[in-house]
Amino acid sequence: MSLPLVSTCSVDGCSYNHDHDCHAGAITVTGSSSACGTYVHTDAKGGADSTATVGACHRTDCVHNSALECTAHDVEVGPGADVADCLTFSAR
């Protein structure tokens, strides 16, 4: 199974955001606003040397969700209803 990449992250202050690239191993999309459940606000930089993927998605009402996995080619993360949301979310 190929997991979709986080193509961009425009959330300032997240430990995993390095120059608008997410470096978490994988993110989880959660909640009623498609929040990035992996968002961590801290000055310390964390993560891996690779670009993050979407590991799980709890938004069953998204057109890209199949069995709690994201089927989008890639996703964008940025400010929305929460500090960090999946901006690729699209309601069924």
C-alpha cells in the first residue's frame, strides 16, 4: 500500500514543519475539522529526514477515505478550523 505524501505544510511552530515540508513519520487526520493529530507546537525540531505520509484518517465522511486510509494522491496541511488541518478534505 502506498501512503499519500503530505505535499506541503503551512503551519508555523510545528516541530515537524521544516521549511513547509512535514517530517513526521506519518500524520493522523482526526476530529470534526480534519485536524492534523500529529501537530506539536514546540521550538524543538523533530521528525525524520523524509517527507511525511498520511498514516490514518478518521474522517469517514471524506471522499478520499477508504477503510480509514487516505486515497488522495497527496494532501496539504495548513490553518483551518484548527491550527493544523488537512486542507485536502472534501465531503462525500
